Amino acid sequence: MNKFNEATPGSRVGEWAPYSYNIGTGCQNICKYCYGRDIALQFGGISDRAQWVHEKVHHSKLDISEKADGIVMFPSMHDVNDNNLIAYMTTLKNILEAGNSVLIVSKPRLNCIQSICDSSNDYKDQILFRFTIGSLNEDVCKFWEPGAPNPQARIAALKHAFDAGYQTSVSAEPMLEGYREAITLYDTLEPYVTDTIWFGKMDDIDDRVDVTNPADKAAVKYIRDFQSDANIRLLYDSLKDRSKVRWKMSLRKVVGI
Ligand code: SF4
């Protein structure tokens, strides 16, 4: 029988949900900082980083009827796209029918979010969308997340879910630019968010990002400089009183909260 994964309290997933679930391996978003790829490398899901782009759906995982005692993050280590949409929606319905609340985390594709919204009206109160938007700059997103939808498309999906009456939230983790851009991001997206907007730094940047290419090396330096402790404190001081802002551990450590 399939079971949800229990998250370690305080871990990347555990900061958001006590449980997670995935039905696939691999992700065509190919984010340069992907943590899921490294976990798959470590635990045998793939044998080299280049394989991560080849998505596989594990159909045996669609059937799940467990009722968890807390919200389930689904997915946490892949995304939802045309390759897995039917499998994803089938699984989502099973999880919702069992009475669970679900945190849907995605770099969203509008058509997928429309399909999920259209087919989940009876479970609206059990769903919280969390869309990852680390920058509003199309070129910056394309550099770091070359296979993911551009930020404008993600904002369209956010607006769609908001207008359809779903609970919505945003993850700017990892932030892909500096504190000024992060403040603009908050101000731009806040009107379409019913829940929270999370900020976090790019964790374990040395392990995650391959810097053999000079452009990637320069981009890592840019992230380090613009997310210096001093700049993170400026971001915190600017947004700390906004009601929807939330800080991930990577950032709380810097400001001491
Ligand atoms: S969306 Fe998530 S799982 Fe997919 S490549 Fe990016 S970080 Fe990895």
C-alpha cells in the first residue's frame, strides 16, 4: 500500500508540510539548483545529472488512500506538466477523496492549473497552491530554470487560481536576484495571494550548481553578492511587517529569528 513520506521537521519540505508525495522521477524544468536531482543521484533514482530531464511516471503510485494527520505536499520532487497531468490529477483526486489537505507546489503551467482547478471544485477548501516565482525577470528565470514556464506564465496561473477561488501562495525560494527585486516581487504578487509569500536563499549553492561553465560561475557569484547577509537584512527590514510574508530557514538564520 502506498504511503506518504514523512518530512523531517525544519527540513525544506518540513517547513511547509509534515508529509509529501511524488509519483515521478525527473523534471523537465532542469533548474540549475535542483535539490531533487541530487537526492535522486544519492538514492539511485538516476545515475548522472543529465538523466534528470527524462521524466518517468511511476504508475504504481497513483493509487493512494491514506488519510494523513497534516497537509500533504504534492509534488515535492517533480513538477506537473503535460507529460504527467492525467496521472497527477488521478492521484490528486485519490488524495483529496481520502480527506487530505494538499499543498500543490509548482512552477505552474497555465493549462495544467486550469485543469486542476476545473476538476477540483468539490475540494476547493482542501487545496492550497504554492507557485514558485523566484524572479519577475524572464531572462533570469530562463537562465536558472531553462525548462520552466516564464514568470509571466506563472503569474497568469497564479491569477487563474486566485480568480477561481482557490487558496494561493508564492514561494520565492530560491530568490534569483537581490533584495530590491524581491520587494518588487512581493508588491506585484501580493494582490493575487490569499495565504503567504515565502522568501529563501539558494541553499547549498556549491553542491547544487555545476560551475564548470564560466557563465554559471559568474551567476553563482551574483547570487552570493546580492544575497549577502547585509542585503538579506535589508530585505527583512523592508518586508517584516507585511502580513503575508514568511521567511524560510536559510533567511531566518541570517536575521536571527
Ligand atoms: S522544478 Fe523542482 S524538481 Fe523540477 S528541476 Fe526545478 S527544482 Fe528540480
